[in-house]
Amino acid sequence: MGSYALRRLIGVVPTLLVIITVAFFMIRVAPGGPFDIERTLPPEIEANIKAAYDLDKPLVVQYIKYLGGVLTGDFGPSYKYKDFTVAELIGAGFPVSLKLGASAMLIALVLGVTLGTVAALRQNSALDYAVMTVAMTGIALPNFVIAPLLALVFGIYLSLLPVAGWSDGGMADMVLPVTAMALPYIAYIARLTRGSMIEVLRSNFIRTARAKGLPEHRVVTKHALRAALLPVVSFLGPATAGIITGSVVIEQIFQVPGIGRYFVQGALNRDYTLVMGVVIFYATLIMVLNLVVDLLYAVLDPRVRYK
Amino acid sequence: MAVIDIRNLEVGFDTPEGKVQAVNGINLSVDRGECIGIVGESGSGKSQTFMAAMGLLARNGTARGEILFQGEQILGLGSRALNRIRGNAMSMIFQDPMTALTPHLRIGDQLTEVLTTHKGLGKRAAAARAVAMLEQVRIPEPARRMRQYPHELSGGMRQRVMIAMALLCEPELLIADEPTTALDVTVQAQVLSLMRDLKDRLNTALVLITHDLGVVAGLADRVMVMYAGLVVEEGPVETIFTDPRHPYTQGLLNSMPRIDRAGEERLTAIPGQPPNLQRLPSGCAFRPRCAYAFERCEQERPELEDIAPGRRKACHRERLEAVS
């Protein structure tokens, strides 16, 4: 399994190269540049600034210089947040994004699996229908709709929680963004778990477990749950990617100083290096997490062996 | 006292097409050390009778009647109360060993949990008992098997694990539902001889559910033939084979190749199909397929009657002579 993981990690490199190349030229297609401001600068000064950042050189030369920088771990300076390098900005934003994303993922898993299991055990009961109806709504509503609704209800009407902001990153600041991020995934995971749990509960080995006279909770947790979780684990790969991209929207709406917000700001400001840095960071993160998910699959199902 | 005594058992299933009656009021009892073979086609209700006893009916299934296990009515007990008995004093082996074990748990875990649940043994004591039991069912290298997963074992090996699992608590009653059907013929013979040994040694009551009369001949003391949820014939194994009294039993025997009569006669199939359990024919359920049927069979369902000591049949015909 170790050599499999290593080979997968090496496979990340060519994928990243493609992503960097496409992203690099795509941002340049967008009109405008990082130093376009309403009051136009005298041409000499603008030329000076551009020269300082190599922006006067042909695009291909800039690309090669950028790649060289990335290879040595240098993602360049931010054009907009002067005095900060891109690495510093990502380093500052990542803990915040991680806190949000990991909390959302954990809550989605725990609640989703629990609700799905309960619904499966009470199949076709009122409880089952209630869970599935709520789940359907959760899936149907995109998070950019859920987020402002939550802010409106809990922030403004009820005044229970801050509408937005991240004063100290405490519990109160986290509740709304984490909820908005987690809700659709709770719904997805609950539906997935319910479906696979119903199927597993009908399988022969569950009949054997019951015939052995094991208490029902043991049958469910020890014999059924692990088998029922396999589809959920497969979903974790796309789900992490979804949580990461979703955080871009959520952090913007709730004004959370994470990577997602830097990404949006960077794109609006044509802060080329910042956008590139975040793209590379996100891409690597998603690929590594997908590898982790695949390895987790082998842990859950001993029949799966990676060579 | 009989180990298990089933009285007037009816099992039905609610389906979108209406109620399906799988078992239509059967009576049977099994004594200690006795092996009874339950024979019949798919859908004759032979498995569902014992699924009801184990509390393992599908969600849409309901059972009525009485099932006395060592004198205690167990039909209708909740799973909590049944769990004192299942896997402990009464255990069951299923048809398909390839899917009957939990794929993500080690053999050892699946065996020892029976002992920790029912006998309150510690992990180590349970593991020692499990290894000893694997040895008894003739599994080579039992200590290594304990650490393996089901997919690392062959089908015959897995069925032995199932048998070991069922015997761990030394049950009073062992129900084997088609225990050899999914196995290779050579492995079948090994598993059968193993079961014969264990039955003799442990003096366990054994219910052998099968459609294979060969299996019954080798193992059972008494045979019950079921058709459409009813018992149609019952008797000691020798007399059933030499002197079948019900046309269905006779049909089953004629459709089975026999080494002692090789070349003497052609195999004959029973004409027609097993009946639709939702629309059973009037009178005798076997009538549409029966070569001996006459008017009375259409009007009146034959009751299961004593015809000789220990022998019963449900047929209006006194004797089975060929009808022209």
C-alpha cells in the first residue's frame, strides 16, 4: 500500500503542471490588470511598476519565470496586498479555512451517517419520510441561498448570532458559516447512508448476525455500518472538493478571512500571483485528500488491496 | 420433551399483489439427538417455517400458531427475548456460505462474539474455544484462520466456519438450511460426513432443510415432505425411500438418479410448475400435477392422516397404482 500511495503522489505532479498552465493563461485572458485604478497613473510610473513585477515581459517568459519560482517554493509577492507574499497570505488564511471546512465535514459525516442509519432502521416510517424530505430540501438549496437565509433569520430577525465577520474566530462566528457549508452534505450523506444501509440490512451476513443472537445495536454498528459506509467514503473525495470550492462562496458571504476570500478578492483585483497560489494550493489539497479517501476505502473493506 | 414443537404454524407475506401464504398450518416436533429432513421444492415453505422459529422472517412476513422451544412459546417474542435462544440453544446454518459471513470482520471476531455474547466469556477464553471448534470441524491451521477474512477462505471452508459458529454454544437444536447446496460435490460429501459426526457426538437435534433427497438419505432419521406450505408425507427415512405413499414423494424419488438402479429406468420429471401460493387450486394443492387425481381431490383437501406407526400422508388415494 505504501508504494501505491507514493506512486499516486508522484502522479500529482503532471496533473498540477497542467492545472498551473491552464490557470496561468486563463487569468491573463481576463481584461484589465492588477494596477488598473480609476485615477490612471502617469505612464512612466506604471511602466516602472510593471517592470518591477516583470509584467512587461512576453507572457511565455513570465510563465517560465513563474514555474521556476513555484519549483523552488516561491509563489511570488501579492500585487494587491503589498508587503505580503502569496505564501504568507495562504499561511494566514489556511488555518481559518481549515477550521471551517473540517468542522463542516465532521458535522456532515456524523449527522449524515446518524440520520441515514436511523432512517434506514425505521424504513417507511414517519421519521424516515421526515429525514428524507429535509434531506431533499438540503440538496435542492444551493449554499449561496442557504447562507443569506441563515444570516437573515439568526443574525437579523432573532439577533442570536453575528450576521457575518470573524472577530476572534470563536464559536459564535463559526455557527452560521459552518451550518451553511455542512447542510447540503448532511443531506447527501444521509441519503447515501440510508440507501446503502437498507441494502446491507437485507444481506445474508446480517441475517447470520441476527441468527447468532447478537443485540440489534451490535448487528448495526459492528456488522452493517462498515459495509454501509463504503459509498459514503467514495463520496468523501468529491465532497471535500465541494466543501473547498463552497468555502469560496461562504467565506465571501460571511466575511471570513480564509483562503476562499483571498481567492475571490484576488480574482477581482487581477492579483495574478495570489490567484495562482490559491489554485495550486486547492488542487494539491484535493488530490491528496482523494488519495487519503482511497486508502481509507482499503481500511474499511479488507477485500480491497492496492498494489 | 421435544426440543422444538411446532403446532399449526402459518406464515404469510404481504406483497403488493396480495397476501402470499407460505406455510399453511404445519405440525412437527423434533426430539433430542434426532435428525429430521424437511424436503420440498423452492417455495414449499420449508425454510420459512424455521425462519419463523428464528425470528428471521422478512419485514412483510407474519406467523401464527405455536412454536414451543423446550416447552416455551417463542413465536412472537421480541428480538431481545429471542436473542437469549438464537445462536445459543438454537442455531442455524444457511445456504450460501459465500455471502453469509461479514466481509469486513475477521473469522476470529465473528466466532468469538457468539461466546462473549451468550456465555459471557472473556476474549481469550472465547478465542481458545473458537480455535478448538474450528479444529472439530476439521479446518487446518485454525489459529491462522482466526486472523483471516472470509474472502481468504474457500466456500467449503466458509461453510465449516458457519457450522463451527452454530455449534459454539452447543445448541439443543441445529437448523441447517440447504447446507451443501452451494458447494462442490466433493466438498458436499465432506461437509455431510462432518455434520453426521457432530450430530452423533453432541446429540444435538438436527433439522435438515433440503431439496436433495440424497442428503436426506445419508443423514436423516425421519423425513417430512412439504408441498405448497403443507406437509404431504412423513415417515422414517427408509420407508419413505422404499415405499413412498404420496404421489409427490414418488415424483421426487423418480426424478432423482439412483446408483442402485442405474440403467434400469429413465429419470422422470414431475410435470407442471409449483403452484402460485396466492391462488392455490381447490382441494389438494398437488392435484393439477398429479397422475392419480380423481374427483374427490378437487372437492376436498386431504388431511394428514396416520397410515402406519410413525407414518402419515395427506392423499385421498389408498394405494399408488398406475392409472391408465
